[in-house]
Amino acid sequence: MLGTLGRATVVRVVTVRLGEAGSAALAAGCASPEVVARYRAKVVQVDGSGCQWWTGAVSGRGHGRFWLARGRVLVAHRFAFALANGVAALAAAEVLGHRCDNPLCQRVGPGHVVTSSYVENRREWAARRDVTGSPLGEVRGSRRRARELRDLARTDPALVAADLVRLRRVFGE
């Protein structure tokens, strides 16, 4: 949707929800052992991290991307949320927030992927991005950081664990 404000052109991003067909496709995917196995094959556990790390495709903002079916792609942690809580719970969630500040995280629950609101999610991001050692203020940017960590997790999850230990030492955590 385009509008003008003075001389500047304002671009409004319209979020498209799943809709009836998308919800049906997601429900079918969650019920399909093949689709669930394909999703789980892209998730690894990293020692020293409570997160479950996505090792598949990554979006421009650093979140995992999961091809549910031909022509149907969604943010990977939204599929994880639907698996854990059902498609109706996902449809009712305004937004999902990463309390762990790891956009690759697939663990649904307290301290990781939780339901939130746009306002709350943005407020938390603003409060934590300037905290020393926060991945939200990463100079590489969220996509580059996510791709580098994803590549490490694909190669050897122990490499991600070693990097987390190094960062904890550097920032005194």
C-alpha cells in the first residue's frame, strides 16, 4: 500500500495472515509425519544453549524459513509454535517473540519463543539492543549473524557452543 506524506512516499507493509487455505495447509503439515520429520531434521541442540537451533534457510531478518509445501513458506518458529500449541493458537497470537534474542531458536516456551504483541516485542527489542553483549546490537546485522551461526550449527554444533562460551567470557556472564 502506498501513500504520500509531503514529498516522501510512505510504504506500508500489510501483514497477510494465514487465511483459511494457509491454516488448512499448516494443519495438514503439522499432522504429516513426513513434513514434521523434514522440519525436525533442520533443528539441532547446542550444548550450553537452551535454544534449539534452526539450520535451514534464513530470512532477511535472520529467522528460519520453512517450506511447508509447494508455494507455502513460513517462519520456522511459527511452525514450531503450531506443532506445540496448535494452528488455532498460532492464528490467535498477534506475534511470537524470542525472549532468548536468538531468531534461529525453535524452542517454544518461557525464555524462548512466546506469544507477544507488536508493541511489547518492539519495546523489549529497544530495551535490550544496547545491552553489552546483546545479539540484538550485533554489528554483522541479524541476517548475517544468523547465517554465520546457522552455518556453524550445520557444520558442528560444538562450534556454536564454543563461540557462546567465548562471548560469555568476553562479556562477563
